[in-house]
Amino acid sequence: MKNICVFCGSSPGSSPVYMEGAKQLGISLAEAGITLVYGGARVGLMGAVADTVLAHGGKVIGVIPKSLVDREIAHTGLTDLHIVSSMHERKALMSELADVFIALPGGSGTLEEFFEVFTWAQLGHHQKPCGLLNLNGYYTPLLQFIDHTIGEGFMKEDYRAMILSESGPEPLLQRFEQYQAPEIVKWVDHRPSTPSKES
């Protein structure tokens, strides 16, 4: 567990709990000698976790599209900053560089990034752990919805166990250390759908 990729909001959120949690994660990563891989911005939770890692002597690798550099939100004080041409390249490089994925609170971009790497894990493209830092219960409704998808037959329970969730960084990092990817194969129901009586 040398590099951890963190997905999180470019906004600070409405509660100070989120910024404090981002900083606590940054301290934990730096103290553990773990390099932060993230989206390369200097704003919001993204900037907070990066600044904290750097302030505590850690290393930070940023990956940011040129379009966002041009909008002057790139963090210029990182250990290393990769400037790529698209969001697709950004996600691919972040995934390649990381051993673990964490989602802090964030919006649609954070959710999209997390669920992409989680889906890749389901498909067996990687065996890297995926975790949610559930600050202030932010991800509790999402976890409840995932349980709903299982109940409705759209996800296997084995996949639910692949999402690690804790309210603090230290317990989450400990669970990553103990994680073993399940030996599962993505299933598809090949049974033909039953035609309706009207057809």
C-alpha cells in the first residue's frame, strides 16, 4: 500500500467536519509514508488533503486535465503534477498509479470516479480495495441504496463486501491492510425475458 488515490470534492462542503476529515486523512497518509494520488486541484477537500500531506512531510502526485490548469485551479506545489489531455486520461493514470482507492465526500464527479474503479474491481480488472470515508454519515444513504440494489436483484452480496466504509481514516487504512479481494466472477443472467401477454 504505497500509493492511495483519493477522490473528493473540489468544494469544502457545508460542514467543517468534511474539511477536518480531509486533513485527518492527510495526516494519516503522511505519517504512514503513503503517497497521495489525487486530482491535482488546490481547492476544496482536494486542496485540503494535499496541503496536509505536504505539510507533514508526505508526497503528493496530482493528475489534472489541461483544461482545468487553464482555469488556474491546479496545485503548483505538489511533489509531482501530471497534466493530461482529458478526464478519461486522468482517471486511467490515477488508477494505474494507485494501490488503493478512497472516496471522501464529494459530488457527481467523486461518485463517478469511485463507481468506475469499483466496477472495474467487480469485473476483475484489478484487485485493489475501494473504500468510502463516511464522514458525518455522508455516504450512509448511498450504502443503503446499494443494499437496495442487492434486494432488487441487481447486485450480488459479494460485491457489497468489496466496498469498505469507516467514519475515520485510521480504521479505514487498517481495513485496507487486511483486505483480500474475493474470488468472484461477474455474472449475467442469460435467461430470456418472458414476453408480455400483450405481445
